[in-house]
Amino acid sequence: MKGNKTLAIFGVAVSLLLAAMVFGLARNKGTAVNVPTPPVTLPTPLVEVGAPHSSGQVGEALKMTGRLSHGHLLKGAESSTAFLLVDVDAATEALNKQVPLDLAIVVDRSGSMIGDKLDEARRAARELVGKLRPGDRVALVSYSTNITIEVPLVDAESGRQSLLSAIDGLTAVGGTHISGGLETGQQILKGAQSGNRVRRIILLSDGHATAGLTEPAELGRLAAQAREAGITITSMGLGVDYNEKLMAEIARQGGGNYYFIERSASLSETFDKEFSTLTASIARDAAVVVELAPGVAARQVFGFAHTIEGRRITVPMSEFYAGQNKSLLVELSVAGAAEGLVDVAKLELAYLDLRSDSPARFELSLSMATADDAEAVEASRDREVYVRREQILTASAYEDAMQRYESGEREQAQQILSERNRQMRQSNVWLKSETLDAEAASADSTLGDLGNFGSGSAEGKAAIKSNRARSLKLQLAK
């Protein structure tokens, strides 16, 4: 029996050594593991045969770390709840080459933009155009009740003056046809030869959609269509009177960023931040696929836009800039087992590596082992997964509280946040997380705001938008 176990460990070691040699050859040539060559799983520390593999990491330009909330599940239980945490982290080093951009700047020029808002929007757009590099291309689209292509997609160098002139000529009048602006920006970028470029729509609005598609779900589907075509969308909400649910859903489905800009004077700073992330792009067309094992089902996928087909969950993560993190949490139901290892999920990370202009794909498998008693299950808990779970629960509480607060139910909103904060602090007695300490302090500050301002005041509207933006950020990244 002992000889068989030794032989099994030796066999695993040889297999891992061969995998490491293959990966090393590919890496020495300066390339990732490319489709359609077989995916390579990076070697993980040698574990005893029969032990659970409840965490692991793979990848290069993007690194995917998969973790299960427990290394063990109770033997013979009908089913158990577990959480799967998938972190995708971009390398911190920016590219040593220029990746050209295709931008469509889609600007609201409805009547509510008149005055400082449009003045600052012009200034921010002018500054952005001034920063574009040789090889970048940009289009300018404006929308009110009608849609106008102010400047079609042009080279940033040769078309700079026409862009600046068009920006200066923007005037505010009419309603707000957000979907028309988005569709036009999407058509412009789709119609251009893309090559190895980063394609992004930057959408700015200060009001509610009054023409075309007006519901968040409808505009979300439109944004998802753009993302599926390799075009991501960043949405910027200006002031305190726009529909933040709509703008946040556009960004969530469109794979870009979402900004709440309370004051017009901050527009230039926001445009500059967006441009900085775009020029630091390190990967695009990223997606995580979770293939659940038989007997495992997904109860809930938090935050990210996704599709589920049978036991296969596909989560588009679009573009990454250097140092960026995106964090996915999935609640699972795992069927019980009588003995031994229980396969839980196979993870796949695929993306276009902008360093080598080539596609890359990596795989990682996760499993749990049965245990005879509940104490062993508890002892196998993974703190990082539970910290992330507390963040997700807090994000949900912010959303619920803001819904109540917006409806005038201030006390109920405060109760929701207060109870979530109490539970988070209680959990942190075990977790001992500085991240959760900071979240609790932020919740205390929000509770103060809710007590001081009516939801219909400018300060109350700003609190609603700020906290909904915080909720979305917590859902998508640590």
C-alpha cells in the first residue's frame, strides 16, 4: 500500500515537471500558450494524493486565481453550500509599446446641458483630443432629440483641428436620445478595420433618457451587443439628476467603467483618468468560463454580466489595464459524497495578450475532499473567500438601502446599513481584515449622510448616486 502511494506521488511529480518544461519553453520564446494549442495549467505545489485542490493560480499577462470557500465538505450530507472566488489580476508592468485606440466620444447636448455642464464637457473633450497619440483614431457623436455625427472616425493627428472645431460648436437643445447616441457610436467603430486596437465608447449624460430606448435593461442589452463585437463602453453620469441605474447598467454590460461626476469641474479629471487606463491596456477580450462538475449547481453569480448554459457559466471581463483586478464570486450547491475527492469546477481564462498580439488560454481545476465531522469542514474555510463574500453582501446592502432611501423610507435604509455593518464587524472578529475595517468605516459615514440629508435634496441625490457607484465597484473588484 505504501509503495503504491509513493509511486502515485512520483507519477504526479513527473507530470508536473513535464508541464513546467513545456510552459518554460513557451515563455522563453516570449509567447503565451496560444489557441489552438492545448491549454497549459501552470504547476501548483505538489500535494498528497487524495488531498483537495481547493485553490490555484494560472496565467501570464493576466493571472487567474481560483479559490473555494472550503477545502472539505461533510461526508454524506445531501448537499452543501460553497463559494467559488475567481480573481483575475493584470500584470503591473505597462506595455513597452503603443496599443492604438479607436474612440467614439458620445456627448449629451440636450437642453439640460446648457451652461457650465456643456462648457466643461467641451473643455474635457478638447483636452482628451489633445492627448491622443499618432495612430489613435477618434469620432465625435452628439445627441439630443436627434443624433449628429459631428466628426466620423479620423486619425488623431490629421483630424485634430476638425475635432476641436466640432467640439467648440456643440450647442445644447432638445431631449435625451441616449440609445441613438450609443447605436451610432457602435456603428462607427464596427465599420472600421480594428486590427490590434482597443475600441471604446465614452458616453456622457446628465439626464434621463427621453427618446429611443429608455429602460436600463434595454440599454444594457444594447451595450452587451457592443461588447460582444469587441467594443467596450464607459458611462459618465454628470450632476445629480441623471438615471444612475441606467448608466451603471450600460457600463456593467458594456465592460467599461462607470463614473459619477457630481460637479462639472471634475469632468476633465475624469476624462484624463479614463484615458490613462486605456493607454495602459495590457489585455482585451478577456473571459472566464466556469465548467461545473456533475452534482454542482450555481445558485447565484454576483455582479458581472454572464450567461449560463447547462453547467457552463461564461463571464466576459473585456479589457484590463496594468494592475487592474476583477473579482468574481459564485454561490454553489455541491451534492454530497460518501468518500474521497469531489470535483467542483474547471476554470478557463482566455484573452488577447496585447504584449504579444496573440490569444492565450489557461485552465485550472478545483476540488474538495469529504470530512467526517463539521469541525474539519469549519477548519478548512478560506478567509479570502469569506472576506470577498462580506464585500458582496455589503454591496447588496448599499443597493437595497439606496432604494429605500430614494423612496423616502429613510429609517428603513438606515436599519439595512446598520445591520449589515454589525454583521460585517462580527464576521471580522474571525477574518481580521483591514479591508473590512475600511468598509465598516465607510458604512458609518454613509449612515451619517442618510441621517443629515433628505433624499430629494442635492446632497441626498449625490449620496444615492455615490453609494450606487460604490455598490457596483464592490461587486466587480476587491
